[in-house]
Amino acid sequence: MTAPRNPQFERVVRDSFAAQQAMATIGAELIRVVPGEVDIRVPFRPDLTQQHGFLHAGVLATAMDSACGYAALSLMPAGVGVLSVEFKTNLLAPAKGDELIARGRVVRSGRTVTVCQADAGMFAGSEETLVATMLATIMTIRERPEIVG
């Protein structure tokens, strides 16, 4: 994997995640940050389900999108921001269990565009079921002080 361009990448990712209200709303927790990889945990909650009692696809996509964005940010230089410009999600199985883990990984880190992939696994006890996968394009935002992190 590519080395981070910012030696403070983990602090930058954690600070940005802490400021993201959407993650707080769904009860998400940043559980792993290494160069080019980020894992996000979302505990199962009935208020995050769709009509059949499965974790809503929007919650899965939200967690995977953030995992991809923060994986991309972990390899970017200091003082930049990230914005998703495109993603495709495949839903593979109903999301029912105790918790969701969204694992974002950088596929290719470029100057302006970074391509990431995420998998979402739903855990029931120690058993994991792959419930969704995502391919995302993340854009580096430069020279916009209102968009950093």
C-alpha cells in the first residue's frame, strides 16, 4: 500500500470522523485506521431498520461511503478534504445481526481521484455474513478551507 503523505493522517481521520453528524446519528464508531484502510462499526438498532427488520440499505451505504472516504483521506497530504463523487453498491444479503463492520480500502490513490472498495459484514455473534460491497470514487479537495478533512 502507498505510504501516507501526512504523518498525522490518523489524527486527521479521527478528528474528521468525530465531526461527522451522520456517523453519530447511526451510532457509528471508527475502529481501525491504517494507511489506506479504515473500518467502521455500526451496532444493530431497530430504529435503523427497514420494514422487514433488516438494517436499512441506506445505513449500509452510509457506513461504506465513510469508510471509503476516510481510507482515501488517510493517504492524502495535509490540509485537503475529501468528497465522494460516485459509488456503486451491491446488496448481497439481508443485514440482520448484532453489528455491521464496513471495511474501506484504497484501490488506487491519485492526486485528484482515489478509487476505493468497501465490504460490509454483518456479525451475529462471531459469525460474519457479507451483506454489501461498494466501489467508490473519492475526490481530493484542495485550497478550500471550508472543506478540510
